[in-house]
Amino acid sequence: MISIVDDDPSVLRAVGTLVRSLGYPVVTFGSAEAFLESGAVEKSSCVISDVRMPGMSGLELQSQLLAAGIVIPLIFMAANPDPGVVQAALAAGAIAIHAKPFDHESLAASIEQALSDDAA
């Protein structure tokens, strides 16, 4: 199952549709907090998250998961990817950061990489 976390409902729909078209089951969340409280963390084989959201950011989500010893491949999306944010996310183990609007093929390739890394 792939979990998508973004505060923008239109992004959740678009990314969810794309991921479903690739044949993966999807659950969506409007916030990092909702994802963490959902029980989907343990069932997720990959998380696609916005970097900047009200409340907990995507980087804070990544940090909380790592602090809890939970290793899930993370792919980030960002409207304006700041080089420092990109570097921090990748250093903490993110698969990729895609600038919005993103190329569907690139996101699909990142998902494949995340899932193959997860299976390894």
C-alpha cells in the first residue's frame, strides 16, 4: 500500500489516480498527523508526502518515523524545493524530491525504486 500525504485535496486526487493507474493500492491523508494516527504506517510500503504542510511538515514526518525506528521509503513533493530542504531530506534517506508539477514518469520511477529498495 502506498500512502500519500498532502494538504491539497487536488494533489491527493491527482497523485492517487496516478499511483492507482500503476497498479498500487493507495490511501490518502490530508496531514502528516492524520497519517501517523491512522494505523496505515505499518501497512505502508512507500509514502509520498508534500514537504510543506500546515502543522507537521514532511521533513518532520520523516524525522518522527526515523526516531520511532520506522523505515518506510519516502518520496517528497515540493512546490519550490529549497536546496537545503532537498539535501536534508535526501541525507535522511528520502528516495527523491519532485518539484510540483512533477513529471509522471519520474514519479513512477521513484516509486519503483522505493519498492525495490524496500524489498531488498
